[in-house]
Amino acid sequence: MTIALDRPQKTRSAQIREKLGYPIIDTDVHTQEFEPAVLDYLEQVGGTELVERFKENLPGSSRFKWYKQSWEERFAYRTNRPNWWGRPTKNTLNLATISLPKLLHERLEEAGTDFAVVYPNLATMAPNIGNEEMRQAICRAVNTYHADIFRPYSDRLTPIAAIPLHTPEEGIEELEYAVNVLGLKAIQIPGYVRRPIPAFEKYGKEVANEVVWIDNFGLDSEYDYDSFWAKCVELKVVPTTHASSQGWTTQRSVTNAQYNHINHFAFAAEALCKSLFFGGVTRRFPQLKFAFLEGGSAWGASLYADIIWHWETRNKQHLLSNNNPDIIDKEALVELYTRYGGELVDGRLDRIGNGLGFHHQLLAPENPGELDEFELAGIEKPEDVRDRFLNHFYFGTESDDTRVSQAFNRAANPFGDRVKAFLGSDSGHWDVPDITAVTANAYSMAENEIITEEDLRYFLSIHPLELYTSLNQDFFKGTGVEKTANEYLAAKK
């Protein structure tokens, strides 16, 4: 049987790309590893025994635990139902495209895309594996595999390196290998590490595995990750993340996968973003930027405004001037209670206290230093939030996500800013059944006046150029985007 491979010379997306006249950069194209080849790489890294363990206990196997349990066990453990049928299967060409770099490279033009950052599926899961030996071996194997298979197509495709971060040391080790040995220039870090809460470890491993806290590498982290961030700056790589929060408290339906899936990327990304901001990472590393993939950008716009609002209403000086119990005029308080309290306070005036209620004394900070929860982030005025948040965080958004309008709503956003949304199509997964529709979908948002033509350019081109050249001005060297990247960099000088 012969499969017809003839395809339209000019898809609508390709025609739109020509009309726009600027390069389109897709920051999140998913691919599927060819398992027999990956297993060969894993055997070279970890040996035959580790390969067999890998096949028996798939990484991310907690996702599949639901299928091994009875209904009674699922409800007893509140095991969240995982998503299923995650690949487009109707069109065989699209299915093959996500596994074959040569075919993907050939078809990018049909998608209207000039350059794509590739997020292979196993690579996105690998840094979250709990077992240290397995985690490090799989990260090394998939990084080597992807560096090899995408190297001939580097003019239009670059894969991420999977970087584990259970400790900063293991992150640095894999980062140095990925960049210095394999020549990879884009990376993905996990959004968090699940760590047991020490007080509950005495109840046994089964309890400790469930009663965990989320370490987001910034605020209150178990380790000081500054050495890893410094290494990112030294090696000129931008940390990106593609984290899931499925299985967290609010994504733990036993029966409904869609309940668990909706907004789970955004929830995980927001937790990391807040941790980096309040932990002062963007203050200590002013040149370092971060990108959050697949969660959209509406949450980023909301968080940006929310942090500014919280600073304006909860900064140290405001609290001391407006909320400090020591400034209460107790004589005036007694007079008001006497005049207006009536039977409610009759015979109880001596028990008014400070008028804040008997539990309020438990809500006081232990020392004045705790009043300033923005100190690590270095926030002294609203403009500092813009400098430490807006200039550091980028938000991958799918081509048909109309909520991107919130990121570009300059009338509503603080200081009239654009929040840095950019195209992360998620093509290769179930929600993008046709890779050739990516640019057409994005352009329809301008056609329908959801965003402006200028915003569209920031979305498709300027923001990804800004992100990936922020540390490595040669990121697009040798690619189809090199000329535009050089013009962009020259204009900034």
C-alpha cells in the first residue's frame, strides 16, 4: 500500500506567514520519542537492568496508578483520574509528524512556523521521577537522544534539555553536560519537587509519600538554588517549565479527568512564579528570565496585578500606619461602644479590649521584621514589581487561547504594560489535531479584534526573540530567524 504524501503547497497558515512578513517562533511543540531507540540510549547510560526497571515502572507511573486500582481503592486513596487519549490519531500524517524530526522539520512551513522549540513528552516527565538513579539516567539518555536526532534540523528546530532539580547539584551536573557536551541551548526545569513533611515521616513511607509539601526552588526551599541560577546565567540558558499540578488538592477528582486537567498547568506555574518572585530570585539575578509553558497568560496578567495590589495594601509602612493594633484610640473606642452598643455591650464594657476580638492576638507577627514580606523581592514601590516580575516572566499560550487578550489589555494592566505572552502552540497533543492550523488560529485573534496586529507581532515574534536572546545573543545563529534576531538585537543597542 502506498501512502500519498502530497500536501498543499500553501496552507492558510503559510499564506498568513507570508502576509505578516516577520518570522514566527513557536516555543512549545510536542514530540513523541521513538521508544526502541530511547531504550538503546538508556541502556548505554544505565545498563540493561535499569532498562527493565524503566519498562516495568514507567516514569510518571503515579499517573497510571489509577488504572491498577479497584474503584474502592481509588476512592480510599483519592487517586486522581489522569488524562487519556492524549495524541491526535485521526490524521496519520500528524501522528507520524510528532515522532519523526525530518517530517516535523519539513512540515513547519505548513504551520507557518519559522522556528520551534521542541518539548519531547518523556523529557517533560523525566525530571519529576522520584528515584534518583532512574531520574538522572533517563534525563541523560533522553537529552542525548534528542540532541542526536534533532541536530541535523537545527536551522528550524531545537529540543529542550530535561534538567532535574531535586538538588541544585544534580541540576548543575546535567545542565553542564547538556550545554557543554551535547550542545543543547534550551532547557526545561521541573516546576517543583514533592518533598515529605518531616513531622509525618514517623507514620511510615506510605503516609510520607502522600503528606508532602511543594518545593518551588525559591521561597522557603529546602536548598539554596542560587548556584543553579548562577550556572544558568553562566551557560546562557533560560529556564523554562512545563509543570503539572494534577493530583494536588484541587485537582484530585477520582472520576473526572477534565476536572483535574482544567487550569492545572496554570496552577503549577503560578506556584513557581510566586516562589521565584517572593524568594527574591529575580532580584538577585536581574539578567535571568523564566518561561512557563502551556498554562496560558491570563493567570500571569492576574498575578502581576494581584502582587501590586497586595504590595499597595500590605506593605510594611501601610500596615504600620493602618493596621497596627498599637495605634487604636482605646478611649474613643469605649465611647463609641457606650454610645451605640446598647444591650449588646451592657455590663461588658470592661471586656472590650482593643476591639479586634479575642483571637486577634494570635495573629500578630512575632517580630517587626516579619511585617515586610516583600523584603526578599526587594520591593519598595510598585515600579519594583514591574521590574522584578514583568521583565522576568514569559507565558506560553496556545494559538487559539483568546484569553491572551488579558495579557495585552494595556488599559487594564498596571502601568499600561503588555504581559509577556508568546506562542506555545502545544501542537502534537490532543488539543491541536492539525499542526497546519497554528498560525491561522493565532491570526484569527487579530482578525476578530481580540488583540491588535501589533500585539500579534509581540505574541508570535518579538517576545520569543526577547526571551531567548536575553542571555544568548547567538541563540538563533544558523537558523532561519538569524537575520531578524540580529536586527532585533541591533535595534536594542
